[in-house]
Amino acid sequence: MVRIIAALRLRCPRCLKGKLFRSYTKMHDACPNCGLSFAPAPGFYIGSIYPNYATTVVIGTGLYWLLAFGLQLDHTTVFWICIGFLCLFPVWFNPYARSIWMALVYQANPSAMDRVSSEAAPQEDDEAKKEPANESNRKT
């Protein structure tokens, strides 16, 4: 539960103190406090679609019920308010969804994130190393 609260505050899932974002859309590469990599693997944040979608559906459904049955607004007004919400909310919620996703993954298996973050260092391709040597052999 503590990690989810830290996630909603956009904090690191390991130390619960370091900020995840340097601006609204730009994440730090690693935690400024503990050094945890915030990019453990390519495509890691695709999973943040799940918390973003789930939150949008739950709040959107509640909004629809409130407007249509609670306030009894006409259907056209309810439709356009809900469309506006469903388009804008996921964009606004994206940093929180990323943070929640990272917290859930870290909670489930913290050692996997540490292991992946150390493996994520760029490595030179063996073919790229061999190619210049082959070209120099052709010239002689």
C-alpha cells in the first residue's frame, strides 16, 4: 500500500523519495536518490496502459451515471461531456499510470527490476566490431 501511495505522488518504488519525472512528460533515466533505473527494458511502460484504461473506465462510468441519472442531463450533453473526459483524462493520467505500473512491477518482483536495469546497459554489436576488420582485409 505504501508503494501505491508513493506512486500516486510520482515517487520511486524502491526508496519512495526520488522523483520519477523532471517535467510533466519527461522521466528521469534513474532515481536521483537511489539510482534505480526507470527504463528497465524496452517497451516496459506499455503495461501502464492497463492502469490507465481501468481508471478511465471506472471514473468514466461513474461520471456517466452521475450526469445521466443523478443530474438527469439530456443525452447529448452527457455524451459530449463523457467524450471530452474520455479523450483528455488518459493523457493527464499517463504519468500516474506509469508510476503505478512501475510500483506494481517492483512490488511483485524487486530483484527482477534490479537485474533488468543492470542488463539494460547498451552493448556493442559483435557484427559491428567485425565489419571494419573485414573491410581492411579486402583492401590489402
